[in-house]
Amino acid sequence: METAGGLVALTHLWWNADGPIDDPLAVDGDLLLASRERLLALSPALIIPGHGAPFRVQ
């Protein structure tokens, strides 16, 4: 979602800012990583994960 502060991504591609990096429940880990890279290429200002607090991309 585009906001005055930049792009905000609401997604289940991450659990939270602290991980896990490798999602133990992912059916296809390679697809998950590719999807994360695709989203990060959009340069979101903020990610709101499926669980946990929103975090900024570093």
C-alpha cells in the first residue's frame, strides 16, 4: 500500500523482524526466498509481517 511515508507491505513472507530466516513451515523454501527478494526490490519503507510488530527494511 502506498502511503505518504512510502510503500508499506502487508505480508506473510516473514514471521517477524527477528526471523526465522528459513521458515520451517514453508512448503517451498526457494519460492519463499524468491518472493521475499521480489518484494524487497519494490523498496518498501515498512513491512507488516503476519506475526509480530512492523519493521523497517535495512
